[in-house]
Amino acid sequence: MADIATAFGMVFQPYTLSVILLSAAFGLLVGAIPGLTATMATALLVPVTFFMPPVPAIAAIVTATAMAIFSGDIPGALMRIPGTPASAAYTDESYAMTRKGQAETVLGADLAFSVIGGLFGTVVLVLSAPQLAEIALKFSSFEYFWLVLLGLSSAVMITVGDPLKGVVSLLLGLLISAIGLDNPAAYPRFTFGSIELLGSVGLIPMMIGMFAISEILRFAVEPQAKAQIFKKQIGNVFRGLWGLFRRYRLQALRGSVLGTVVGALPGAGADIAAWMAYAVSKKLSREPEKFGTGHVEGIVEAGAANNSALAGAWIPALVFGIPGDSITAIVIGVLYIKGMNPGPMIFINHPENIYAVFIVFFLANLLMIPFGWVAIKAAKRILHIPRNILMPIILLFCVVGSFAINNTVFAVSVILVFGLAGYFMEENGYPVAPAILGVILGSMLEENFISSMIKSDGRLLAFFERPIAAGLGILTLLIWFWPLASRGLRTVSRTRT
């Protein structure tokens, strides 16, 4: 109890609280700007944390990343531009709701269920970090291979309309992920002599191009299309939230659990959690036909998943010093600098600091409610700007955001190329979301497949010899072949009758 009291004193002091409040505002700003991700927010804070004591330093990172993951939903809902990759899974759904005049509903759901997911993940982090970390450590390349395939399967599940076009879009994303040196053999592929392509096509410029630039091109071609949505007033974002929670409490719980589990797996993170949660929501929904038309159910589940994954990613980071995602990879370095070496001994040597981190997690998620409300109130001013003025401003932000990633003009070229590609794909009924997921998971799929084949000396049965891998493999194959099997069974039954 003395350590917990000490931890409260370390958090609730003016200096630490000031750091938390400033970091919250910073995270909201970074997450809402296309191209500036939660990982970038963490990286930008690292030099500042050098001059802080351990608890305020970690508090700054925890608060900023939690806010950034949420605020990435705001431009996705209002302008169809996901602020972070974790928001891309349900950007089209959010934007469709805004076009239907339900902007306050989708933004309120984003805010409320992000908080619920974040609090759930934090509770799991506090109560069962060592146990979950041990399970996560049992995942080898075999398990990750099947997990990635499950994630890729979600791309087809979330496709509205022709599933074949979703598969084509996914294969395009996998092809793009193969560009450059980022492969097990470090062999340059599809670079065509370009030095810039050796570093692969960046996910963030591609995402900005396919979502934002394609929307700008669509407005340029049809300047009056959909203009009415920017004249719609946003009402009270908290109205109707209790009804949403009562109706979708199971989805919120399911998304929070999935997000925490996926976040705890080293290398997975909030991006994959959001995609998988959205796909699971559609697969298990009683109204799957409404997905893609502006239906809040998938947003509830995926929004809870991406924020719970943030806390989940800290589980292997704190217990074993193994990063759960790119954010905790940076955090581990900060922990070492501050003398809080991650590992089992951290709970013995620095219990008050760990308790303080847990308190900061709770505080950051609770602060998301007032700060998120302020961010939404500020962002809704965008709806009053005429689109012929707004679109050039968005284009400017996209160019600046993509350039800021690596300080290279090549990224600007990437957003323009993929903006054209995204526009023509959508005009012909090919969804862009599966292509984004293909790029996110493509290199991870190849790396784990090659590693597994080397370990097993080329034996494919080795993918089913480990219990967890066998379970994931059977589940993946059932998802793939169950529609064909059920169709065959129906055909046989009709033939007999």
C-alpha cells in the first residue's frame, strides 16, 4: 500500500499533471494530422523526455499515444482521411455515417468506445500482465504466420459488394509490400533502378494518397458531389451513447478483449487489432449487409480494439522487455535511459514507478473524454468551410505530412501516384482498404513464412505441429473454405430432396 500511495503522489503533483495535460494536447494535434502517426508523436517526445524524471517522461508518452490513436478517427469521419493507420480500418464506415448526417453519432462512438477499450486494456495490464506475457512468448513464426493470414482474411470479410474485387485489391497491396530491400534475403525487388524504392513504398504516404488525394480528385471531377455534408451541423456527441452501449456492449467487450490480446503479441499492435476487430464484427453481426453503408457497429468494436491494444502492447514490454509494437519499442529505450530496466525485476526494484505508470494509463484514458470533446468541437468548424477552400488546405496538409515522414520529395510523389490509383480503383468498384492492409501485413507474412520454412527444413506439416499454430491454422482454413463447404452441402441437400 505504501508503494501505491507513493505512486499517487508521483502522478498527482503539479509538474507531472502539467506534462500529462500538454502531452494530451500534443497527441490530439499529431494524431489528427494525416501522416503524423502515434509512433511519430512518441518519437518526437523522446528528446524532451531526456530532461524529465522517469514518471513524467513515461506519462508524456502514454498520454500522447492514447490521444493520437483516438484523434486519428476525427479526420477519418469528417474528411475520409485517417489520421493514423489504426483508423484506416473503419474510415469508410465513419465517413459514410457523416454523409448520412450522423457525424455526432460516429464521433461520439469513436470517443466513448476508445475510452472503454483503453480502460479495459489497462485493467488487464494491471491484473494479468505476467500471465499474458508468458502466452505471448509462446508465439513463434508459425503462430505469427497463421495470425497474419487471419488478418489478411479480414480484408475480404470487410469488402462491400464483390469479394473478388477485395481479393484483387489485397493482392495489389501484397505486391506493393514486396517492393524494396525489406525482405528476408535483403534483395532489391521491383525497384527498377530507383534508390528511393530500395526503402520500399511507405505505408503512410500510400494511405494518404489512397484516402485523401483520391477524395480531392473526386471533388475536382465532381465539385458539387456530396457537398451537402459540409453544411450539416454537428450536435451533441454524447447524445445516444448509453443506447449504443446497451445495444453493442458485447461488441465493445469483444473488441476490447481482441485488441488487448493482439496488442500483447510482439510486433502486432493497434493497426492489426483494428482491422481484425472490424472484420470479426461484420462476420458475427446480425446485420452484415449494413456494413459499408454507414453502420456504427463495426466502429464500436474496432474503436475499442485499437485503444485496448495500446495497453496490451505494454504487457510484453514491461514484463520481458520485448516491444509489442513500434511505440513500445521506443518506450523500452526510454525505460532503460531512466533506469527502469524492463523485465520481471522491475516490479520488485521499482514498484512505485510501475504503479505510477498504471495510474497514468487510467488518467490518460479518462482525460480523453474532455480533451476529445474539445477536439471534436474544434474540428467541427471544418464543416463550415466551403469545399473549394477546404480541399486545397487538405492537399497542403497531405503534402506537408508526407514530406515530414522522411524529409523527401519522393513521399510526395507516392501520395500523388496512389491518389490516382485509389481514385480509379474506387470508380471501378475496387475497395482501397484491403490494399492498405496488404501493405501492413505483407512483409510480416513473408518474413514469418520464410523463417518457419527454414526452421522446419521445408516441411509444411510443421505449421500444424505446435498446439497454438494448429488451432490458428484450422481456424484460418475453416474461414476460407466454410463458404464453399456450406454451398456444397446445400447443393447436395437440394439434390436429395
